Amino acid sequence: MSLIPPFTPEQAATVRQAIALRRDCRHFLPGPTLPDAQLERLLQAAHQAPSVGLMQPWRFMRLSTPAWRERLAPLVEAERQATAAALGARADEFLRLKVEGLRDCAELLALILPPDDGTVFGRRTLPQEMALCSAGAAVQNLWLAARVENLGLGWVSMFEPQALARVLELPHGALPLGLLCLGPVPAFYEHPLLEQTGWRQRRPLQDLLMKAPDHGN
Amino acid sequence: MSLIPPFTPEQAATVRQAIALRRDCRHFLPGPTLPDAQLERLLQAAHQAPSVGLMQPWRFMRLSTPAWRERLAPLVEAERQATAAALGARADEFLRLKVEGLRDCAELLALILPPDDGTVFGRRTLPQEMALCSAGAAVQNLWLAARVENLGLGWVSMFEPQALARVLELPHGALPLGLLCLGPVPAFYEHPLLEQTGWRQRRPLQDLLMKAPDHGN
């Protein structure tokens, strides 16, 4: 182990600020794709995520051409309508929300869970769960790395995964987890958009802490 | 939307550094539990994670008493032995690795996926997957927030989830996803411990980029 200098309180505050100001973005500024070096830097941050047994269960496919966006947008729209139908009483309210920025974002990437590689270390009992948690951690790294380069990211999960897998010609066993919209934004929302629009509120932290049963103490 | 000042290149570099220097820790310095205010600050960072449909599918249970550690350590040890048996040829090599710091870490927390709340928004087609990705993102926030306060975190996923759920008296439908070991460490590993010990290597980013099929262009 080498000696790595400790982080300062100011640096800790910066990271907390990035965490606090990160948003799921659906409004993007139209414009060119990102420079390759910037996109690679952001994906390197994703790739530095932890993964159970070091399985690295994240794959990325760049789909930023106009042709790909035109091909993918109807898949998302179909699922948006199916979601509205499933929501019943809140359908109209839902349909007024902006839920994606597929056509405007600078970069459109698919996040893909690769076919299971059989890793046993740390996931003998929770194989799928641990792979998915690791993929989520990778996107969170990407989100934060993008935020501090003042770029927004939106994770679109409204699609029928088998239909998307077919269009992307994914190998058997691979699962698309998201269409990631990445790029410059007009502004970062002050609060999560679902809160701002009154769809749902964040809960106080205290509600999420579970009390340990007494018998262990 | 209010105007939030942009992050500076120096701040972006700090966040990238935190991402790069974050490690899954298994070696901890014995000592007291963390001050309540510090633990709450770290859990607030976790709670600022994105979640699909704002479902916030993360719960935390503090299990830092010596009695809880004694109760939980055998569950992890049993799974460690079961993992060794499942690994076959690499069993001995695996058993020489340090895989957890349950007894020494300042704080021991369970990460729990709560019973499904029926959120449809963004997860009609991938309900379990999206909840798990969100939980993974929350832990990554916790990991980074801890790292910049110079605290280590280790995510232990070696346990039989139903057995752990029974001991923790979780409600029906809740799933324990991890035992999180958190606290001061003697040092941060220069590389992920599984790499340092030769168990497995990180892949180059290029291997994780999938080429889009031609027909979309």
C-alpha cells in the first residue's frame, strides 16, 4: 500500500455538492456530439465503479447518430403510452411530464448488462442482484463525473427490453438497462423534476432507517 | 430553475480523483463508532441518489454493536465456505483472501431493498432491475462521500439472504443486499484488492464498448 494523501474538507464538500446537485435530466441543448476524449473520460469514471467479484457488468453502445435516435424514439414512446395506460387515474398527469430527451441530447448511449459470466465471488446467492447493483454504481459514477463537467445525464428506462435488445442485436443473455441521454443542458433543475412537478416527493432520511431488532443487542 | 454556478475544472478533477481512489475495503482500524452527525451526513449522500420514479428503494439498518457482529459473522463465514466449495479449483486461493472486515469496522450497516411499492413510472418492464440499479447508485454515493472523508467502505454480499432476512426480522418481500462495513482504515489499497492479489484484473475500457449495428446509421 502506498501513501495516498487524505482528501481535504474542501474536497469532501465538493463531492457532497456534486452528489446534491446531480439531476436526472430530460431537457438538453441541441448541438454537436461530445469530443471523443471527453466521452472517454466520462466512461472511464463509470468503469472505475466497484463490481462484485470484479465482474465489471457494464457495457456501453454509442447511438448518437440521428438515424439511431429516430429508430429508438418510437420504442420509448410506445412504452410511455403503455405506462400511461398502466397508471390509470394518473395517466393524463403522467403524459404531461417530460420523461426523456432522446432527440436533443449530445450523446445517446445504451447501458447493457452483458450475459452472465458465471462469477461466483460475492454473488453465489444473489447473482442477478449483485450484477445490477454494480451496473447502477457505474452509472452513478458517470452521472457525477458528467455533473462536474456541467453536463446533464438522463437515464431512460421506458422501453420493452426484448424489443430494444433485438434492435441493438444484443447477444443472447444481454439485457439493455437504459438509454442514457448525455450532454449540455439549459440548466440543472433545482430539485428532482418529479418533485418540482409534484409527481412525488423525496422522503426524509429518518423514514429510511430501519431499527435493528432488540434481540441482537 | 435557479442559476447554479458551474463546477470548476479543479472541482471536476477532485470528483474524478474520488472516483479513482475509492476502494472496496476489508481492512479497518478498530475503534469507536462514528459520530452520529457524520454517519447521518454520509447516509444523506446515499439518499440523494437517483431512483427510478423517485421510489427511493434503499433502507439502512445500523448493526454496529458487538452483539450484532457476533451474530452476523457466522452467516458470512458459512457463505464464504459455500463459495469456496462452489469455486472448485480456486477454493484454496479464495480462502486465503480477506473478504470482509465485519468485526473491525467502526460501523456495520445492512443495506435492504424494501418490499416493492408498486412504482410503475420508469419500471413497468424492468421492475426489479431498476430498483436494484437505484440501490447500487445509493451505495456508490455513500462510498464516495465516505472516501472523501477518508473512510473506507466494504460491501459484503456473502450471505444467504433468507437467513439474514430472518435474523434481521425483515418484513415479507424485503431483501438484504449487503452488509456495509464503514470506518477508518489503515490505508487505501493502491489498486482494487482483487487485482493486487492476482484474483482478477480490470479490463480495458475498450473491451466494454459495444459497436452499434450498422443498419442504424
